[in-house]
Amino acid sequence: MIAFGPIPSRRLGRSLGVNNIPPKICSYSCVYCQVGRTTNMLTEPTSFYSSRDIVNEVRDKIEKTKLAGETIDYLAFVPDGEPTLDVNLGHAIDGLKPLGIKVAVISNASLLWREEVRRRLMHADWVSVKVDAVDPHLWRRVNRPHRRLKIDVVLEGVRTFAESFPGHLATETMLVEGVNDSETNAEQVADFLASIEPDSTYVSIPTRPPAESRVKAPPEAAINRFYQILSSRLDGVEYLIGYEGNAFALTGDPREDLLSITAVHPMREEAVRNFLGRAGTDWTVVETLLQESRLKEIQYESKKYFMRSLHRC
């Protein structure tokens, strides 16, 4: 399923997701990734779905969303892997623009050193780039990049992109307790971000089940210290640490909607129950999907989550 949602987004309001990368293909294997470890690491963009298929599926989902009385603020490329690995990304963005909804891309920034990748992103309205660390050792610990990638090259790509991107540029730094939540890393990240002057800067923590069970959010004092250091050098710094809520949209078959959302966005039990209640159905849907091994249950920070079993996608 290429199009999913709309889902509540702490950055984008109500976003209709565009899943342009099959699971789980990425240039990173971040320790905190909500869709698990990367099984196929790539750095060379390739073709997965045609831009025509992406546009047609998104257009169809928009129509269903309108019929269901739901709203959409953004069309967001936030797939199972790194969206810029899609060689057709630029064509897909251009194909979506006439639909009249802003287009966002959430990227790990690892491929922005490639001129053709930067060019494909130029027509997006909003782009988020990941900067979890600038120190090579910390970067490898938290993002676990493809062995061919070099942090200095990645950061130079981000800097070059920031100089020419005409839309809204956001950055995100995900903090992991005992890994990249130190004052030293905060100072280094702040120095780099100040040099590119993003429009928005987000400090985030894991709020859904991570790839590695040892991953925890830092204590409040460490999060606040990091935030204060960034705020001393940058405007527009925000926390991205709260639960996004339960307002997941229904656009048709609740079973298929549930599977498409949880393929890239694990849902809390309370959100699933709320979702099924609005759909006029019951917990049997979840029990059946669990029995079919299409859905799996995960415990994280005393909360129960459900996500799609990627090997069945």
C-alpha cells in the first residue's frame, strides 16, 4: 500500500502518508527506528514504484478521504525506508503538486551529497532532514549508516541543500539516552544547525517501539539541556516529544486502513480501539490480523502497540 492515513502528525497536522519505499530498505539502520532494523541497506537510488502508480494511488486515497469527511494538510513521503532512495521521487512530487495539497518529505539526509537527490527534492514544500550527531563515532552508534557513507560528506550535502532549497527546511534530532544526549553533542549539533539556519528545529525522543529494545528516552533534564543549548543559537526550536493522539482517519475498509497505517506508524492500543470504534467494528479485527500474522503486538514503556508484520507486506 503506497498511500496511507491521513494520520495525526506533530509536525504536519493531518498528513496523508506516501510509502514510496518497500520495507525495509534504507541507508541507515537507526537504533530507534519504529519499523525495525534495516534488512536491505542501499546508498544508490533505484526504482521501486512508478511515479504514475504513486500519483494514482494518492489521488484515489484523497478522494476516499474527502468522501469520509476527513481533511488533509500535507502529502508526506514518510515510508518504510529512506524516501530519497527512490529514483522517481522528483517525478512523483511533480505529479502530486497539481492535486493542490502541500508535499512534505521526511529524510535521514544521508544522500543529500548527491546532486540529483537534491534536485529531486527542490519542488517539495517542506523537507525535514535528520541530524542526530555530527561526531563520527556517535553518528555510527545511533544511525548505524551504510559503510560507504561518511559523516562529513553527509553534512556537506545537508549544507548545500539548505543553501538552495526554496521551501520550508526542518531538522530533527532524535535523542537516545546514553548515546547522543550529552552536552557535547548538543553543542556540536547546535554549531552545525546554526550554520545552515533551518526554518524549524525539532528535538525528539523515541515515543514508539524502537528497533533495539535497549533504546530509551533520556531523562527530562537531559532533554531540556539539549533544547536550551540549541535554542541559544537557533530560532524556532521545538520539542517533538508528545503523543500525537488518536485521530487516525478512516477512508474505507477499516482492516486495510489499519494495515496500511501500522506498516509505517505503530499505533497504541488506545488509538486502535478508538479507530475501530469509529469504524463501527470491534476488536475481532485485531485478533484476526494477529492470528494471520499480519499484525504484531509490541510492549514499549508500559504501553501496548500494534504494527504490521513487514514480512507479510
